[in-house]
Amino acid sequence: MTRLIGITLGDVTGVGPEVALKALAAELPADDTRYLLIGDAGWARRMNERLGLSLALPPADDAGASERVSISNPLPDSLPHELAAGSAPAANAAVAWLQEGARRCLRGELDALVTAPVNKAAIVRAGHDFVGQTEFLSQIAGVDRTVMMLLGHDERGRWLRVALATVHVAVRDVASRLTLEKVLLAIQRAAEACRELGLNRARVAVCGLNPHCGEGGAFGDEEPRLIAPAVARSREMGFDAVGPLSGDTVFHHALNGAYDAVVAMYHDQGLAPLKAVAFDTGVNWTLGLPFIRTSPDHGTAYDIAGRGEANPSSMIAALRLAKQLAQGRRR
């Protein structure tokens, strides 16, 4: 059976529609996967014409069996042709499209969901209680044990896969928000991800929180109090986990094959090294949802939106990962 992948257009005043359409044009020749764009047809078609991609974008209700790409908008009205960057109508639409994509996945209508970038500040300004797409989708799905994983490879094909114990938390609050259970969950989800990717092993390195893992308690006790017990418990559960390890060296060893995934304690501890080696190929994968969700690892890039300059590499990688995972789950 042919896979059907949903793609939300994200914030249309950003680069979401551009990278989505460029990625589709690049991936359509690869296989027979079908795609449902969830967003505003007018914005998608104008961008399609501007980029000269010549993609057929019929309404989903009118698309024939041979159509590879169609588009659906759950909103009753189309967006205005011109909108300021980060405007409320664009933000509200992006939220509605995320919700529609998640609900279609939960109903079994889609094999996976790929989400184009949204702008959190714009969504909050529009009146939504919004922390991030990961948290929003988790709430719709009714789950609270999700973990964000970012993965990508360098020009030599060496991979980093990073799961985060905490995500959208101020650095000053990380220590108080970190728990043994969160570290354990990130280890578990990271190991499960390695298996779902079909890797030969699932060896997970676990970062410490403090420089040099706290120097034996000289500055910070999170390593002996939280992180080491979480690693020990994960090993009792059968996971191949190692740590806590110093965050200033572990990513080097992971990139060179010593570990298959790394659990970082906070957002930038994990994402800074990931983006240093895989800036254009990084993918965000939400672990623990009842459906597959990936996204490009970049934002709305308002400064270059509409110019045709956006690099679709991360979106292409997100589509490829979604297809790989969907194929694996079908098997």
C-alpha cells in the first residue's frame, strides 16, 4: 500500500511553504509515496509558481487516485494574499494546520506527519498557550512521555542522534526541572529510536549536567543524585547506557561511532554540537507519540522568506526519515 505523508505548511510568512514545496519536488521521483499538504492552497500555489516547480496541487477532495500531491485546508476562509511576517492570521492558521495533521494521524488517515516551521513568539502573541510543536502535538495525542530527538549527519556520513531530557526550559531552571525520571525516559526513548532506525545496537551515552560532571560534587550534585541513578536503573531494565559523561567530549566520541545516541540534559547542550556537524541535514523527531512526526531543524527565517533562497535540505531529510519510519512500522 502506498504511503500517505502529511505536511503542514507552518507559518506561511516564513520559509515553510518554500522548503515544503522544494522538498516535494526533490523527493517525488524517489518512490511512489503520496503527500497531503495541510495549509492554504493560495499561498502554496503562488509559491509553486514563483519557484517554477510545476507541481500539481489539486484540492484533496478532487484529487484522483493517480495524484501524488494534494492540498487540504481545514479553515473555512483562505488567508489574505499579503501578510506581515509573524502576523496573527498566519500564526492562527499554523496552529489549526498542526491540529488537523495530528488528528488525521490519530484517525489513521496519514502514515506520518512532517511539520514545517512555526514561530512560537508569533503564536503566543496571537493568544495561544504554546510552548512548542512537540508539546502541542503531545497534548493533542493525550500523551506526556514524549522526548525530542534531533539527528543528522556530517559530510562524511557520520551521524549524531541527540535526545533531550529537558527541552524548552530556561538555563537557570534546568537543574530544578531535571529529574531522574526525565533522564530515564530520554534514555529509554533514545534506545527505542535506535532500534526503530534498524541500527545494529542501541548504545546510549548520557551527558552530565555540570562541567566535568561536577568534579565529584565540587560544583553541582545532579550527577550522583539524579543522572547516575537513572543510568543504573536503565541498565537494570536492559538498556545499554553509559554515563554520566562530560558534555565537552561525549559528542566527539559519538560522532566517531562509540555511541549510537546521546542524551543531553538541556536544549543547547545537545543542539549546539548537532547543528555544528549537521546544520543543513538535522531533523527533529518526536519520540513517544502514537504517530510519526518529524520536522526540519530550523525556524521560520522571516529575513529570507519569499526570496526563493531557503535551503530545503533539512525538510528533505525530514521527509526521508518520515518515509523510512512509516515503511518500518508497516513491516
